[in-house]
Amino acid sequence: MESAITQMSPHHILQDSLPQEGDKTIYRKDRFAALKHRITAAEQGQTARLSCDIPAFDSALGGGLGFGRVHLVSHTAIPQGKPADSLLPSMINGAVSGFVLALLRKVMMLYPDRPVIWCAPPHAGMTGSLSAEGLRQIGINPAQLIFVHESHPARCMSAFEEALQTDGLAAVVGEYGMLSRQSDLWQRWARRTRRAARMSGTIGMLLGPPAPVCGFETGWHISPYAAPLCTRTVVENYDWRPSWQASLHYAKSGRPASAAIKWDWVSARFLPLERSVNRLVQPPVGQLSDPQINSQANGPSQQPAYTIR
Amino acid sequence: MDVSLHDRIGASSSVDAGAKPASTAREILCVFLPFLPTTRLIRQQGWPADTPVGLYHHTQQTDRLLFVSQTAQRAGLYPGLSVADARTYCISAQFHAVELDKDRACLLALAYWCRRYTPLVGIDETGCGLWLDLTGASHLFGGYDAVQTDIITKLSDAGLDVCSAIAPTYGAAWALAHYHDAASSGVIAPIRRAALSDCLSLLPVAALRLSAADEAILIQTGLRQIGDVFAMRRAALSMRLTADFLLQLDQLLGDVAEPLQPVIERQPVYVVQHWVEPLAGLEGLTQMVADLLAELSDKLMKKEQVARWFEIGWQRVDGSCARLHYHLSRPSNELALLMRLCADAAEKIDAEFGLSCSWVQAYGLTDTVSVTALLGTDTQTARAEKADQLLDILAAKFGPDKVQRLVPQDSWQAEQREQRTTLAQAVDKYSPHLDWQMPSPAQMLAPRPVRLLDPPEPIQAMALLPDNPPVMIRWRHHSWKVMRATGPERIGPSWWQIDRQKTRSRDYYRIETNEGARLWIYREGLPERGEESAWYLHGFFA
């Protein structure tokens, strides 16, 4: 976030720091007014929030995700009965990454000229590595992302902390992997990253398996939205827009919430998703078959013009 | 070598041609390296020396050649030719985008090397060449002809094609080096004005370093050689041509002095500390680095200079030395930044039995006063500076190869559409305007996964018919039922690649499993062609 001082021009800062001629009381009054202005601006900066577009989340978070804070996004825990070596984390990691990227897209709309630092191991193994084509389809310019590939998880998080200290970035994302299993180290990292984010005002997002959320601003559990059963396997008009079951299970100054949501690329907004809705879509007569095209044609703020049956 | 111009320029100049220049005359040596960019690229890529190479730049929506190698020139390629045409002229030629900044850096390095002959050395900003002002310095090496011989020999030994000339003016030296037939073995121009004008008169008008418009006018009017221009009245020339042309003409014969800008290398700023007792231990080394950097920063601030490269060096008690190097994208002298940049230096120092001496040195110095300082620094620039500084710190801390960005590639294959390149040597470390086009709504019809597996993982798939999408997949001993599938989307191999036989066409499917995970799988090999097919998992959708 912009601090109060950086928002002011150098001329104003210089003028504030110089003693003015004339009555001492007036001078003091001006100084107090300037200080008050700075404090107000700084407070506004600290409390600026990123709306999630979903009323349930926004009200639970008091307006949205806070800047200058670290948010923990993880996939849901492996359910009871599943083997420990389940490939479920790998399978749904795309969904978790997609949710973080959608949030990033919203941040990058606010700061289109700032880079994003993504700290991750170089070879993500079975979880795969981020693809530029996929980023573009979320709406993110891949050139805006700078990757720090460090194989050691502790060093990877060190890069995350270093980046988070820096003002001038849109956001910083870190993949922590199995680091969260070492509880003492994890708690120390939580404290350090929280302090770093507050210093710079940059939003931080951590991405990985379920981890203790204490010390972070919010904790999210993301899983892909499982659509209702369908009689046909091959479906041509299926809505492949990303959709998730998002659960805000921890909010430091809020309350938990949960919702099924989907991402609309054209308007760069999260949209609520009804559980009962079958997402098999049929394009209306005379319109293009792609719901993205239809939604663009109807304006970004409107729902896509397709029939739900 | 020592080409006698008397044969060429006739009896009028024979008196002066071999004579030593008078003490008042300047001795400008111009070195022209016509194939430097192509030679540099050939060496960089490790290609055979006789590879035909063309370097192109994108202009007017076409890739046009800017430099060609000697072999390519013999094959009929020339600057200005479009790359598409050039490919038909010479099939075996290699084409590459021109890297002007790297060529300039190479020239600059050569210019610093040439400072052994004279302190006044510069680079030709309009082409690939150097100039040396040998006035008052050539006698130290046995005369200007000996200097020329030495430079040509040494550069030729290094594998460069060299053309050079010595003349009393820079314009004349440039013209002779670029357009004289005997320039490859060195040309020495006469001093006297009349002889010099005779010597230059046979050269084409392009040797006057004209603008394209002036050159076109001269050729249209039938003035093809410099001698034709000398014969014209000045008033007639001034009516048709620009003032720059007349200035170049005057500078050619030395009637008007031509200012030349030599390259200046600043002496590095350094701080040295000798230790009476051997210094060891992390705490002591950390304090040592902090003290050295503080002193260096103080020195730089007093000199009003900023530096781009820093070296922390040390000598152990056994006499062995080692160094650490740090690089900044934007030069600076701020102590806080230097401390962050060199934060891990103490951990990297292997003191063994202790250090006897340590030093820190700053290179790449420039004055503090920059354009931004004069015009004011806006908030956006200040933020960009901070982002650049962070990338430097990350590169110094984790290694320059660890900081990367995605660069687009021209390919249909999903795994070849992007490349991760390091930011260490990139001039523009962060460029949001890199050549990434956002997808059109039509392109959104074929969604792509956010995560790709590299290489794709083999899976087992069960399909009702050979060309149907699977109804069940098995990956690493786990099975999933396919709830929905869309496809196929066929992506074929690049037919123009030599090793295309190794890759087969792929039919991609987007599937959704019973747990909601969305996957991108493909079948390699086409059943309708009777090919043996295999299934692979390639990526995960958001």
C-alpha cells in the first residue's frame, strides 16, 4: 500500500519540515494539521481492503482481505478413510492455485504497474509448475510475475519474507510445502512474515497444504467445486470456468464463512455459485457458444447470458 | 600493411604520403570491425566459424537484416534484405535478433583494451568501430604505423576482421577505414590538404557519413564520388543539401574541428583493512563487512558517486585470496541497500585460520546527479527502484539463476509456449510490457491449465471406444472416475522441426473427476491412423 509520505509530493514534505514564519501558534497548528493528515492517510492505507465480491466473505472479513497482511490459502485436509499417500493434494492443487491467482488478478487490477513475486520450489513435482497460458486465462499478465525458485523450503520462505519487506510490489506469494510440519519454525515464520507485511503494506499469500493458521490474518480452505452428477460424460457446452468451494475457516478480526464461488475472467470478479445448479449450459440462439463472449457482450457487471437448465 | 597511397592518388600526393605527420597534425586511427556482431554471436552460440549468420531487427512489420557474416555475404545476403527472402537465398544460414546492447558492451570492452596505446579512445556510435587519438602517444610504440600494425595483428589473431586507417581528421580516417579497398591491411592518409582531398576523392559519397536523404539527393544528381562533390561550388551545394552535410564536408578536411567523446573509466573506489591479529568467527566477519561497507558508502557519498558493482575480497593468513561479487541494476551508494545486498557475505567468507587483510571495492561508478535527480523522482519511479533493488538482493542472496520470469515462445506445444529466463543479465529486470498478448474471447474456448507437469506423467485410461475420452483413469496406483470430458483438441508436432518424427499428434481432453479435480490429459498417437496410443496427464485446471 501507499504510505502517506509517498503519496505526498517532495515539495509538500519539504514545506512541512521547514519552520514557517509568523505566529508560533499558527505554525504549531499547521504542523498538527499536517501530522493529523498524515496519520489519517496512513490509517486509511493500513485498513484498505480487497473485496472478495461475495457478500458472505466481505461481511465476515469486515470489507475484504486486508493489505499489509499475510493470508494462508490451503487445500482441504485429506478426508478420513483416504490413504495417507493420497494424490488428492496434487489433484486439487490446481484449484488452490487458481483461487490465489484470481485474488492476485484483483490485486493487480489495483496496481497494474507493479510486479508480483512468487516464491516456489523449482520443480514442483506432482503438483506441476505454473503455466503462462493458464495465467493468461485467469487474466494475469505473465510478465508481471517474477519467480524465485529455491528448492529448500526454509530458504524459499526467507525469499518470501525478504520480498514482503519491500514496498513497491503488488503482492508476494509463497509456496511453503512441508515447512508447516515444524511447528516452532512455522510459528517463527508466521511472526516474521506478519511483521514484514505490516512494514511494507504489501499483501502476502501463502499457498500449500493445511497448516496452523495462528499468526496469520486469514485462513482459507479451498477445494474444487464438485458438480452434480450428469448422465453424459462427453459434454461440449460445459462451463469450464474455475469454480471452488471456498471456506474461510479463520479470520483474525472476523468470523468464518463458506460459499461456492466461480471466477469470471471478463469482469475479474468472483460470482456466487448455487449448489443446485447444473452447469451444463446451452448458448441462446443467435449468440456465440462461449459464455465468456456472451458475458463480455453484456457488459462486465452483468451475468453471462446463457440458459441454465 | 603500410599501404602506399601514392599509387592510388597519383603524383600530387606522393610527396606527403610516406612522410611523417608534422607535430601539429593530429593522428586519428579509425578501426572498423564490420563483422563484430556476427562473430560475437557465432562464438557465443558455439557455431562453426564459417556458419552463415544474419542478424535482423524488426522494422516496419518486417524482420530485416542489419548485419551479415562474411560467409553469408558471399552467399548473397546483404543488410536491408528481409529475413524471409534471405532464407531462400541461403538455406543453411542462421538468423538471430540483433543485440545492440551486447555489441556495444563488446565494443566498449575493446575500447578499454585499446587504452594501452593512448588515453583518448572512443567508440563509433553509428556503427561497429573504434577511434584512437594517437597524437603525441604513437612514438612510444615506434610510430603510428607500428601502432596500426600491432592493433590489426592482435585483433586479427582474436578472430576479428579489421579495417583501419590513419588520417589527420576523424572524418577522413572513418571514410578510409570504411570504404578504402586496402583498408583491411591498413591505410595511412597524407597530411597536406590537397593530397588528402585527392586521396578521398575516389571514395563514394556514403563515406561522408551522410543522412539517407542527403545521400539520395547526391546520387540523384549524379554525384557518386567525393571528388565530384569537391568539384561543385559550395553555394550550389548549400541550396540543395542540409547544413549538416556542409559541416561533415568541412570536418572531413579539417576546416572545422570535430569534437570527439572518448570513453572514460573511473578509477574504482576501495577501502582496505589490515588486521594485526587474524580475524575469524561469524560475529567478527559480520562486523568487518558492516564497517567496510559503511566506510565505502561514506567515501562514495563524499565523492558524489554511485556504483553498480561491488567486490568484497579477503586474504587469509596463508596468503590465499578470495572474492565475492555483487551487482546492482541501478547504481547506488546507500548504506542500507548495500547492507541488505551483502547481508550473507559474512556467512560466505571461508576464513579458515583467519584473515590478514580484507577490502571492499566499488566499480561501474557514475556521478550521483542523474536525470531523475534533475527532473525530480516521482513515486512510481521510486517504487520501480525499490522493486529493482529487491531483485538484486534476491539474486545476490539465492543466486542469479534462481530469479526468473516467463518469456513467450512461438510454439503450439503447450510445454514449449513459454521459457523461464533468469533476470541476472536482463537490462529491463521487470517489464510489464513484455510481449504477452492477453487471450481473446475466442481463445478462451480452449482453456489451459494453471499448472503443467513437466514432463507429462503417464496414466492408464479406460475408454469405451479407442477414439473416445476415458471413463476412468489411473495415476500412480490411484483410480478416478471421469464425470465429464470435453474434447478432443488436437495439437500436432511442429512440422518444420527436424526431430518432428519423435513427437506425435496429441488429442487433448479436459476432464473432471468424481472429486471435482479438473485435469488436462492427452492421448499420444492417433488410433485412426493405426498408431499405438498412450495416455498422459499434462496439467491441472484451476
